[in-house]
Amino acid sequence: SIWPGSVMLSTITETDIRLVSVSLARRSSEWELQKSKELFKNTAALSQCAISLVTSEGSFVYVNQRFKDLFGYSAEEVGDTRHWSETVYPDPEYRLMVDTQWKDDHEGIHAGPVRSRLYAVTCRDGQSRRILFRPIVMSDGSEFIMYEEQAGIEKKS
């Protein structure tokens, strides 16, 4: 005969196993996510390219040390793409041209690389540097952008 408690014990055991399994899967996913974040930050930190991550709303959420060294700004100081554009392209006509090209290049791109462009950027130290922008749109709409300084630094007058 079946004892009333044995069915209950069997049900509890299966439920417990499922809960433990879900908990272990969640911990494993969290661990993998943490490892992935660490790998990205370590790779970005060692990169010879300046790198930024920009949200789909236009906020700079990460810049590596090379970005800070090249442009003179942290992610907090840059803030968002509007402030970035006003800061590094002080000439309104040039800024409008850059902003228009940027929007046109991104039109219809949901994920993947976007056309690379060379722009004259005014850095915090007043230097005008020729920078090749290499943006990649991520599937969530955020952008991973690499910046490469090109030969020829011109003193701003």
C-alpha cells in the first residue's frame, strides 16, 4: 500500500530538485555574465583603440582609458551624444554636417557595422585631431564605437 506521506515526499523532492536546478542555472548565467563583462573590460582596457559604449538613448556608459587619453574626457564628462557633438565640434556648420552624416549612415541599420568616417575632433586640450570613427550597432540599439587617431595633429588657433 502507498503511504499518504510518500506521495507528498516524492512531490516535494521533485519540486525541490526543479528549484535547485533553476537556482543553479541562474547562478551559472550570472557567473557567465560577470565573466563576459570582465573579459570585455579587460580587452577594452588593453586595446590600442579608444572605445566607447553608447546606449540607444545616446548616453555614454563606458569609455576606456585610451578614449580618456585621446580626447581628455570621461564618460561622465561626455554625458550624451548631443553634449559630445557640441563639445568636440564647436563650429556649428561642421557639427551639423557631422550629425547629418551620422544619422544618414545609421538609417535602417538595426545591428552590425556602420560606415566608418573621418572627422576633425577638438579635444579637451584644444588640439584638433583627425579621428576615424568605427561604429557598430548592437542588437539592442546601443553602439560600440572605436576611434583611431589618424596622422596629422593640427594646433587649433
